[in-house]
Amino acid sequence: MVSAKKITLAALAATVLAGLVHFEGVESLVSGVAYAADNPPDQTFNDIFLFMGVLLSGIHYVLYFVIRLLEVLLDPYSFVDIFFNVKTGYNPLLEIWQISRDIMNIIFVFMLIAGAVLTIVLPNKKNLAVDYIPKFILAVILVNFSWFFPRVIIDVANVLTATVYSLPSAVGSKCEYLKSNGLAYSTEPCFIWEDAEFNVTADKAAELQGQNWICLNNNAVCFKKVNLSDKVNSAQGIILGMVFSHARLVDLITLPRPQVPAGGLAGDLNNLGNAPLGSQNMQLLLRSIMQAMFAVLLSIALFFPLLAMLVAFTIRIPVLWITIAFMPFMFLGFVIGDKMGQLNTMEKIWKTFISAAFLPFVTAIPMAAGYILLNAGAKAFSNANFASTNPAIAAQSGVQNLGLSGLYTFLDLLWLIMCLMVIWMGTFTMLKTAKFAEGMVSKIQSWGQNFGKMVGMLPLITPIIPVPARGGGTVDVSAMGLMQASNPRRIMSGWNAQAQREAGSIFGSGGGSGGGGNNGSADAVAQRIDASRDRNTIQANFRNAFKTVNDIDIARLKDTTQLTPADKNSIRALRDLASSHGLNENGVEIQALLKKLNMDAENTKISQLTTNEIDDLLRAAT
């Protein structure tokens, strides 16, 4: 069965790809990158830069939809209040509640009869029945008001939420974000969007841009830029002010072209493909890739918290509907209590309703507090006397050419990271308080963390470092490949294999052990396999692994430079299987295990290989 995680990821990927195909936003990001026919080192960087551009465009394309939908869900009267304000006509929520109430009243009648019979038939249980009478009477009365008090609770939650979001206005926190031109700091009024339009045609975009509209990502989204009110007191205003202004949403999608030195480059900037590794062209492209990677990481830190908020607030709507509709059944748990076990309706309905009703309130607390602090900090940093009184921070105020639009100094970068931390930590921490959304929110947080790690690891796993290859020439390897190859444990394993080969040439394959037990020897492994309950399965696995390697052409087995990627995968699978059963990774033990398992006759090619040739195969497959 397809999991919700896979469906979500597939839908997200399809949306990103569809948007990119439609809007062709990649060209603006990779216009300075060209391809080469022979795939030199620069071609690999070209591919990475293209991937970063696609990823960044896709994230922002989906992010604008997320923000637009959040605006609707953050309105406390968008979906929740719709069924409370129906004056005439059909109200399905009320109809369901009435049926639930009637059923609950019937249940109470049967409970009353059962209590009376219990008191008469079992006098010793009289005290037990008496203990339930106060709760029973209270439940019979309140069940008929269970349509009213959820409305009261939701109104209280809305008032508390509005109070929290009005705190910035109450303390005089005017939304201003830090702005620098590389020479001095100032503040500018925060801005948000209104009347946003998506998938805008070129003609329509040209018309809108003449009316103080901004179009981004090749007209993927166009919106009218307006200043945020100084007395803003709504969730939409405060969150959008943080996202658009403090978090610099518009700037994160804009990447500058590589700056060409005054003396020019050794070749055309648009034809970097044949530049040697370490050339000036190469360095410029590498710098652009790092800037794009950094923009992607910052965008991820903004995208996933907002996505989690969208998912949690979307789930909240049906949760409120269901708990309100079946609120009368809550009183069954109120009367019976813990004796209902996992079916305790007090836990299932009442507590779930409370967490859903107050979710906007608990989310508002870190957002409003972070909003106030960011505004105060921006005002302080822009003060003309700030640099003179804070020399340590002033030292970080010089132009650093960070390569992202709107970011000139380390202080600009620090301010952006602080804003993203407020959004990330505040959102995920508070959303997890709602049990009905905790699982999905935790998954989205994990996706964001893993996605960021993947992007951050990309430069380390890209094969761009030329090293001498076996048989002459060079081969490109990644930084992680070099680190793995230089792992002391792997090197010592190679030394141990060499020592065993030397011992085998003197004493034979079993020599040099001194008669002591060697748990990694073929003898020990064969004994463990023979004693295992899964002996047949393990032997079948080894038979398949040996056969796959034996099917490789003998010429390629003897000359590792001719091995194909599929050949290396087969050798690696055999090595990993043997290693998982504790076998020492060397040719001596592989050959010995082949004979111990009586598989040498059916794998003649492997039997023909010397132990040194098997060692070469193991190293080539690493």
C-alpha cells in the first residue's frame, strides 16, 4: 500500500516539475552556464548548478502557493465559523450533532435503567451507583448544550489569538526590516503582497508591472507590493511581514551572475566547459554553485515550517468539524471515565477539540514574540551610533559579496538566519503540541532536515577531484570518496589482507594463524553458516553472489580497468555479503570460502583467479 509520505513527496515533485516546465524559470538562474561534449570537470559543475537552479525555482514556486493558502487558513472565520452562522437552509454539522445528541440521550436512559436494576439486584453495589449519580446528572444536562459551548471555546481561542497578534501594535513595534547597501544600515517599512495572481501570461505580466506589481520566476507569481500597516494585528499581516521582509523571500530567488574581473577571463564566460580544474573560469562557477546551494538551504529553512503550518491548519478544520459533530458522545467518557480504556471519548473528542481550537493561539505566541524582537533589533542596528558603541559587531559590517541579493555583510546574513530560526523553531515546537498533527509535522520537519543535509552534502559527493587511475590516466572522485579511501580502518584492513597473503604464500592458506581461532576465516564462517537455522537461505545467497561474479568475462576479471559499473556492483554485493557474515575481506579467504561451501566447481572463473587478482577486484569495486 502506498504510504502517505510517498504520495506527498510524489505530489510535491510533480508540482515542482510541472511549474518549471511551464514557467521555464531555470534559464534565468543558469544563463551563464554552457555544456561541453566530453564531460570535463566543469561539465559536472554545470550539472550541479542546473540542479540547484531547478531545485531553488521549484521550492519557491510551491512556497508561494503555500503562503497564499495559509492566508485563508489563518483566518479564524474561514472554515470553522461557517456552520455556526448559517441563518437559513441546510446545516449538515448541526444535523449530525442533533443525531449524536439524540443517541446519547437514549444511551443515558439505558444507563439510568441499568443503574436502578443494579441497585435493586446487587445491594452491595449501591455505593458504586451512587458515586456516578452527580456526573450522570451533570452529563444529562450538559449534553444538550454541547452545540453551544464549542462555539464559546472557539470564540475564546480566537480572542486570545487576536490579543497575542495585537501585542506588537500595543507595544509600538513598527515593522521595519534591516536594509544595507554595503556602506550603511537603514530600515525600510515591511511589505507584504495583495491580489496575488499565479501562472500569469507575458502580456498580463507586462500590464501588471505597470501598476506597481512584482512578477517573479518568469511570471510564476505576480503580486502587488504594499507596505504593512504600522498597527497590524492579524496573523496574516505578522507572518507575511516576517516572510517577505525579515526573511527576504523575494531576494532568495535572485542569484547574481559571476562577476568577471576587469582583465576578463581566459575564454568565453558562456563556454566554461573546457576550462581546466582550478582555472579562473572554474573558480567563478564553483563560487556561483556555492551561492546557489546556500540560497537553497535558506529557502528550505523557510519552506518546510510554512508547509508544516499549512498541513496542521488544514487538518485542524475537519478535526474541529468531527469533534463538534460528535461532541455529545464526549459525556459518555465523562461519566464512565478511565473504565472505557482506549475508547475514552473524553480523551478522543474533548482533548482533541481543545488542542485544535487553541492551535492558532499557541502558534501565535512565538510568531508575535519573534516579530517584536526582529523589529526592535532592526531598529537598533540601523541606529547611527550603534557601530561606534559596538565595535565587535561593527567589524562584521564590511561588504563581503555573499552572492545573494540583498545580503552584503555578515550582519545581513546573521539577521536572516535569526529570522529563519524564529520561524523554524517556533512553528515546529508549537505545532507538535497538537496530537492530531504531531506525526505529520514531525515528518515534515524530518524531511526538511534530511533535504538540507542532502543539499549540503552535494559538493562532497560530486566526483570532481582528479586522481591517478589504475592503468594510467586519471579518474574523478568525490571528496567523500577520498575520505573513505583514506579511512585508517580500511587502510589497516588492506595491510592485514596483504599480511595474510604473504603468510599464505609461506604457510599455505591456513598458515600464519598459529592454530589460534580466527573468527574472520573461511573455516569459522563456514562453521557458523552450517550451524545456522537459516543455513539453506545463506548458502543460496552466496551461490547467487558467486554466480553473478562468475558470469563476468574472465578478461575483465583479470584486468580491473575493464570492469563495468554493473561488474563492480556484483563484486561489491559479494564482498558485502561475505563481510556481513564476518569474513575477512581478502582474496585468500574468498577463495577458501568458495571451496568450503563446495561452490568452486560451479564457479570456474573465480577458481582460476589468484588471491592477488581477487584482492584487486575487491579494491576496484570500492
